[in-house]
Amino acid sequence: MNQQATAAGSGTTSALAAPTAPAVVLIGLNGFGRQHLANIHRLAAEEKITFLAGIDPVDPGKEIRGKDTHVFADFDAFLSSGLTPDIIIISTPISTHADLAMRALRTGADLYLEKPPTATLDQYSRLLQAAADAGAHVQVGFQALGSTALKTIDGFFADNAKNSPIGALRAVGASGNWLRTTGYYERSPWAGHRKLDGVEIADGVVTNPLAHAVASALHIAGARKAQDVAHLATELYHAHSIEADDTSVVRVQTSTGIPVIAALTVCASEQQDPWITIYGTEGTATLYYTRDELLVRPNPDLGLPESSEVFGRVNLLENLVEVRNGSETELLSSLASAGAFMRVLEQIRTSDTPTQIAEVQVIPAGDGADFHPVIPNIERFIDRAVAAQSSFSSLGAPWALPAKTSGSLSLIHPATGKQRTLAELRTGEDISRTNSPRPFLDNLKTFNGVVVSEQQPLDHTWHLGV
């Protein structure tokens, strides 16, 4: 046991803790830090760690952080104390991650860094190199990557998918229908910002509330390091009065050719459990990652039954402790494996400002801090976007930017002799490679204005135009 941890007093730390129990410091005792506190107290009670100190300018009180827990107002005060940490957990605003992580590495400690690890790709690259130079283990707080369901899914596609109930991997999609209120964005000065007072914030539906959906989808598709991403495109909107995106589509092509799409919103009519859809050549699987439930649906002609199983989840702090104690296991959410996600974050950060969805296109719900805009039929557009690996613009969502066209089809009305535009000629550039991209006629109408074409309906995603 760390002797300095004993001297500091840790409240929940037992004097009989195992000699290898690492001393843990938590930076950020409020917000999501409360979840870390609860986990630290649990692991300390099990004598797997000791709680060396907490760091936060606002002390949450002894009832929450432990009556004997040593609390410092800032990291400088902790460093001046002479205490020696083994693991430092950083649970602070995104904009502070890079600086705190760099300073924490200089203490010689391993890190648990909340997601996203940094606010820019450059910060991430420098932190990755610093961690390698320090020989430090760095775990990133994508908790969903601790699901044991992921090992089962990986097994589907090992050994050329010979034992896969859904065949070879074809595509991966992430769907998220969440609800966030005005109060959510008013909870802190940085919430809902891309940049604040010149500081990169990188908040938004893709990079914060539903980041786990994106990270899990990339993991399943085998895109973990930055170089695993071959192509990337985003389409960003917001219905809330914020700077960042709250309704977005991310389209990724991995270096191995697997398409990954995430269609996400916090402007749904009601909150649903998000899910990952794994498309195989012989069926599909759906992972509800917040509850670690995996549904497997082989194609009927295979004669295999559908199945449903709820898996366990490995705690990422426990996983970090095991790795630093010499276990043969690997970090489940290492800093290196966050590279693909950071490519997505960087694309969003450097893209044009998200398009504001007009008030006439949303339904207002709730009052005061509970107010939230609801985008009509957003659930249907998210389903269609994921199934077709398409964007809101391409699918013609009424609030989305217009899709790319190269012309139109006009004919003379036989009765009136007037020319009428009856269709648009779409370029097809925005159609995914799995749906045979090609030019096509869209919004084909009769002379009386009746639309007689459809693009990529949910049950026929390869259908374009007539």
C-alpha cells in the first residue's frame, strides 16, 4: 500500500489493502466525477485500490467524497503536497483534458482520461507520443468498450467469418434518438460550444452525449487507430440555440473498406436506448450498448434461430489496474485505440458551422429549463440514414440542406403548353458504395404535382428514383 496514501487518509481505504493496490487520484469530483467517486469507493472497499486524494475547486462534501478524503482545490496544490499517485483519473471539461493529461504524465502515473481524450487531433497526437515516451498506460472513458458482447461480435468475423451466424461483415451503423433540454446546455458555460473564448471545446451530439455510439461502431468495424479511417464525411445540424451540433450524420469508410455510419440526435420526441446495427452478408445483429444486449438475426434461409443475450461489462478502471499489475489482458479502451474517433472529432471541429434548423421545422416541447425542440419524424430519418448509409440531405429531410443535383427534367404540359419541372437529376455522389452510386431522377412528379418516385425507402435501400 502507498505509505503516503495512508498518511493522507482516504476514508474508504482499508489499512489492510494489498501491497499492490495502486493509489488513485480523481481530478473532478462533480458532474460525471460523481460516477467515478462511487466506483472508487467500491474498489477501495474491495481493496483493489486506495483513494489518495480528490481535486476540485468545489468540494462536494464529505457525504459524497468520503469523510477522510484529502481534497485539493487544484492540481498545483496537489503536486505541492508531495503525494505520489499511481493512477490519475481526469473527469473535467473536454477543453482541459490535454493540459491536465500532459501534466499528469509527468508524475509517472498511469491515466484514466474521460472521453473524448482531447479537444483536437493535434492535442491527441502529442498526448499519444507523450504517453509512449513515459511508458504510461492511458485508458479512455468509453465505458461501452468494456462490454463483453464486443468479444462475441469480434468472434463472428474471425477466421473469415466461418462460424458467423450473420456471415461476413458488410457495414456498421449507430443510431441515437436522445432528448436534451435547455437546462442541459445551461448546466455549464462550455456546454453546447465548439469553441469558447478562443479555447477549443468540441462539445456536440457526436463528440459528447452519443460519443459512445460512434466509438462502439468504429470499434466493431475495426477502425481504432487514426490510420484505420480512409474517408470521412459529416453533416451537422442544430435545432437548439447552441453553437455545436445536436443532430448529425457521420459517414466513415475504413481502410479495409467497411462503411460506418452514425445518425444521431438529442432532439427526439422521447429518449430511446441507442443501438449499433451490424450488417452481415447473411443477417444482422443489434447491440443495445447501454444495456449490453445483443440481438442476432440470421437470414431465414440459413435455418438458424434468432437469439438474444445480455452480456456483462468490465469496469475500465479495474481493467487499468489489472494491466498495470502485470495481467496479460490489454486495455479495453486505450488511448491508441481512440485514434479513429479522434479523426471524427477533428472533422466535426474543423467543418463549417452546423446548419440551424428553422423554428418552423421543429415542435416546441416543455417550458423553461425543460424546453426542448423536437424534430418531426427524426426517428424515421435516422432509421433510413443508417439503413441506406446516407445523409439527411440525400434523403430529402425537409429541414436539411438540398442534395447535390446536376440539372432537372422539364416537359411541356400537353394541355396548357407550359413547361413544367417534373424531376431533379441527382448526381448520385452521396449514395454509398454498397448501394451502387449512380445518377438518378429524384422527386419525379406528374403534371398534377403527384410525386411518383422514392429514394432509398427503409425496406429497399438500393432503390433510387423511379
